[in-house]
Amino acid sequence: MPAFYLARRLAISDVSVLDKPGITLHWKCRMKPNLLNWTTVRRISVIFVLGLMFGFADPAIAVAPRDAAPPSCNPVGPISPICGVHGPEDIEQTPDGRHLVMSELPEHFDHPARGLVLMDLATDHVASLPISSKFEAGWGDPSCIAPPAQIGSHGIHLSTRSDGRLELLVVNHAQRESIEALELIRDGTGYAAIWHGCVVNPDGLMNSVSATFDGGFVATVMLDKTTAARKDALDVMVSGADTGYLVEWHPDAGLVRLPNSEAPMNNGIQILSTSPRFIYFNAWTGKQVRKYDRQAHRVTDLADLTFHPDNLRVRADGKLIVTGIDELQSWKACSLRQGEFCRTGFTAVTLDPDTMAAAPLYHGEPGVLAGASVGVQEGNTLYVGSFMGDRLLKIDLSAYR
């Protein structure tokens, strides 16, 4: 998910940089003022760096007409919109194949909507995922003993722990920048979750997470704290320089930045249980999927794409599904003027994790989905989520064979 979409939803009216000791950013906004801390810095830095980068002051954007209202939620041919969700940015399928767990990207970091939702694949019914809390050692940092009041969810990852329990890792932006660890359990015909722990990241704005299948996780940081605080942050972003990196966490080592993992807007991330040596992650503005060797501590291969890859998901045959919007300009203009429905096309491909060769899966024409971010395939059905808007898509792929 591109961070500057979060930025424009914070309703910032003015941002400027002050060159004074001890003060990095100054702001005027329509939100309650608070002290300058990292929670504030990560909000404002996203506005300042990413908002300006994509032209808040562009006259062409200011006078451009608003995009059309969202299309109907009625099926059209093989495409069935499923409405009633709010920015279903990331999706995981439950092991029984009967449900989808989805994040709902918060409209405001501190005021998320439902956080996590559950969809019944038999009925397409979407409801909040019930969450209770019980701290349990071994599910995060020992110092994190209480959950946030609400989870401002972003990237998620579902895996089976060594003890057989299901662990749902969630990138959280509400109250703290963290990875929240939840246990997913059967609850009648559906599922519920129990919060057990977390790992706080004080040094950057995270995007996505993946379990390492040995009790730890890796995550993408799409904007590091140092870059956000620089006076020339805008210049750095426009130059195409790397803005983020990867981190890895284990109970014995804590949260560690991985060397040689820098990329432009690190986004989706995935480790395969069959080959945990490698990390696959997306360089969103670089239009690349990169393969990082955890033993060699460097990128050893990559795939160049024609679109901006957002999230990664593993298909039943072991291939990766890579999904993202086709181009930035039309979406950027619509997003910055808060268009009702951004008519940006999207692409989903499969990626062979061994050869890094991509193959077409589906292309969505402009006007179908506002900001595609993830694709999950079940049989001949492709579910496509979005980092904005009120829907996901259910697509019958057999119609395109």
C-alpha cells in the first residue's frame, strides 16, 4: 500500500520544516495537537515527504474533475464486487479454505474502523473478526503485555506455529508502530482471534510482515525515521533513492535491520515455508520483486514488472501472486483531490520463486477497483483487495481461460 494514500486521509492543511535545534517538523492541522513524538513524526513525515513528492501544489490536480462515483456492487460478467469493507488492503485464506481474513486499512492511524474482518467464502458475508486478549510469553517481546485499544491493520500474515496453533501477524499503526501477534481459533462455524503479544518498532513506518516459520518474523519498513526527519527528504524521494529496508525479529535477538535490504518503498513481503532461506519483497516504486538471501545478507535475484507491486501471496502450487496498480499518475491525481472512486487499472501475475519468471494471471481495466493491493486465488476464483474504497473483487478466472 502506498503510504501517501494514508497521508491524504489525515486532513493535514499545512506542513513545513523548521531549522531549529530539537525540532524537526512543524504542522498546522485539523486534528488535536499533541507533543512531538514518533507517533506524530510518522504521521507528519508521510504527509511531508510523500504528499509533496506527488504534487499537492500541482495546478493540474487542483482543477481536475472528480472521478466517477463508485460503480454498482452488482456482478458484471465474471466480476462480482463484494462491498461493505473499508480498504481491504491485505488478505489471507484460512487453512480450511472456507474463510478469508482481511485487514481494513485505517482511515486515520489512531481511529481505525474494524481492524480485521472475516469473510465466509460460501456466502460472501463479511463481519468483524472477534478479538479478545491474553498475554502469552513467546508471542512477542516480553515487555509488550497489553494490546492496543484498537488495531490499525495494514499487512497481515497467517502461519502455523511449531505447536500447531495458527498465528496471525498484523502490522499495526494505531497507538504504536508494531507487529501484533494473534492466535486464530475456530469459533463455531467461523473464527475468532486472541491477542497474545507484540513487537514495537520505534524506527520506521512498516508495511507488511511474514513469519519465518521458526518463531520469528520479517517485515518491510517503507519509510525510515532518518529519511523522514531530513530537511531534504523531498529531494531524496524524488531522486528515486531507497527509502526503506527489511527487519527481522526473533525472541533471542530482538528486532534487527537486515543489511543490504534497502529499496524504494519496500512493500509486500513473503517467506515460503518450503524454502525459508529467502525473503521475497516488493519495491513498489521500483516495479520490482526482489529475492533476498538471509544467509548471504543481500538481494540475489529480482523480477522487473510493468506495474507497481503491492502485496505478495502464496498460491496452492507454491507460486507467488503479485498484485498492484498499473500506473501512478491518474491514481495520484484522483487520490490527492480525494476523488470518490479512483479509476486506476491493476495487474496480477504469478511469479516462480525459483526462476523469478512472471506469468499473466489477470488484468483489471480502469474503473473496476480503486487501488488493487493483493490477490488470493482459490481454485478458479481470484479475490482482489484494495488499499482504498468500499469493496474487494471476486473474479471467475475460468471465463478467461
